[in-house]
Amino acid sequence: MDDQSIAQALLDIYRRLLAHFGPQHWWPAQEPFEVIVGAILTQSAAWGNVEKAIANLRAAEALSPGALRRLPRSKLAKLVHPCGYYNAKALKLKSFAFWLGNHYKDDLDRFFDNDTGDLRRQLLSIHGIGRETADSIVLYAANKPIFVIDAYTRRVISRIGLAPEKDSYAAYQAFFTEHLPPDAELFNEYHALLVCQGKNVCRRHPLCQQCCLSDICQFAATNLSP
């Protein structure tokens, strides 16, 4: 497929998912710092458990960089216990809080004033923040156009038959950013819809008969053939 055909195919997938599932209203948080906390806690965790951990942090008045720095790591680990890997995640939260204080005096607006590439590079320098977490922070907290890649996105796109030649995070990200307009709102909604599709329909054992993409999906064509 040429670039124009790929762009049209990606927009067609987006429109179908939006019509089927409706707007997803991501990221579910009250303010940008909570988005960052959620992005760190959701690593290898179900979102429902992350919500419990965030509720614990809110009840303990610990949803701020200063509060996270002051809180003993053992107590922080207990608060985020519901989302698993709680000792490691407590360290990651404290690492980010100390980094933000040291580099930006807790001023997220000043931090977010960096361009997308520099913002991402700085996030990746912080203990415990990998590419998916960094990109989630850039997109959902800083509202900058970068496409978040996760296992659901790879599964849906590869089954349809649109996967890039190289199976890597960078290749999938480039596949979206090079064929879609650089629009944070579009990237936000598109990623959320792909997650919804991956969780509810395009599962490990997919429900192809219920899928709004089945007529354009190579996997479904094989799976549904008599």
C-alpha cells in the first residue's frame, strides 16, 4: 500500500471504532499530575486496581510531588499496593517526584513547555519510565501529539494486516505518526479506542463475529471462513 492508502485505512479504522464504541474520555484523572501517577502505576496492572491505588493516595493527601517526596517509601508502597509491584512502583513515583522538584521546582507547566522530543527524552532519563509510560505522559498529561503504542495496538493493527515491516515500538509509532495528522486529540482518542477494541473484542482469542473491523481484517477473513 502507498502512503495515501495507509493513511486512509488508518482513518477508516478510527472512524469505525469511534462509531462503534463512542468517545472514551481518556485519561480519567482530575489533573495532569494524577495522569502521570496513573501512567506509572498502570505498568503491568489493570486500570481498576490503579484507581484503587490513586484513591488511596488521594485519601492520604499524597497526590502531589512534595507529598510523594515526604512520604516514607514503605508507607507509599502500602498505598499503591492494589496495583501490584508496589515496592518498585513506590520507588518510581518517588524518583519522578524528586526529579521534577530538582529540575523544575514542581512546575509542570514549565516542564510541559518543552517540545515533544525533548519532553520525551527527559522522561526516559527518569528511573522506571519507559517508552509507553513516557509517551502516555506526553500525550495525556502534556497534551502533545505523540502516539502511544501498547500490546493492544500491535495486536489490532497486525491482525488487520497493516503492521509495519519491523515489529518494534519505534516502527509502530512511526507508522501512525507518519500517516496521520499530528493532532493530540486524534492520537488521544485513537489510542483509547484501540485499547477498548483490544480488551473487549480483539482479545487473545478474538470475538471476530462482533467486530466492527471484521470486513477489513485479514485475521477475521481466515477465522470466519467456512
